[in-house]
Amino acid sequence: MARRLISTGSPFEKTAGYSRAVVDGDFAFVAGTTGYDYTTMTMPPDVTSQSRNCFKTIAVALKEAGFEMADIVRATYYLTDIGDADAHFTVCGEVLGGIRPAATLVAVSALYKPEMKVEIEVTAKRRGS
């Protein structure tokens, strides 16, 4: 299977030189995803809403790539405020509690825009492969 690029159509993908996801064989690598609400093009102020939006965007990218959320085997979380970890983990438990991928949380000093509180990247492997 040839490598396939998944795009959201955002002009920023071309400007920054990345794809929302890359499918290579039985794997999908989803780029760091922030909490924008793409229906309103706004960033919610709280980490809980941002985390939920991250997972919504990830789910759309995985679906387009032919994967499901249940295929996620690895997740990395970047938080700008470690004090937000419990609220963020509540959302992770809601979304990934039955999947339980290997995961890492990293506290960072900042993300690309100051309103960004969380960024999530995942790797998925097609089940049964």
C-alpha cells in the first residue's frame, strides 16, 4: 500500500509543510492536533473543551484514512499547564478508556498560539494486521 496523505484542507498545512495524517501500510500517524472547533473556527478557553475538540478532529482524520479510534495504539499529550492534567485526563478516559493506548503526557512552556492549552498526536494500527 502506498503512503497516503490526509488533509483537512487547511491552507496552513501547505504553509507549514505537514499533513493532518499520514497512512503508511497498516499505520496512521496523526499530526499534533489542537483544540480548535472547526465548525465555528474558534478556540474554547478551557482545556476540557479543547481536548474534546482535539479528539473530534483526530476521529475525522482517522475515519478518512480508513481507521477507527479503536485502532489507536499510541497517544502523546502536550499541556501548557500541568494543572490542567486532571481535567484533560477525564476527557482521555471518556474517549480512550476502552482502548487504553500507550500514552505520554508532556508539560510544555507554550504551543504555537497562546490560546492553545493542549495538543494531541496519535498513532493507529489497523486491527487484525
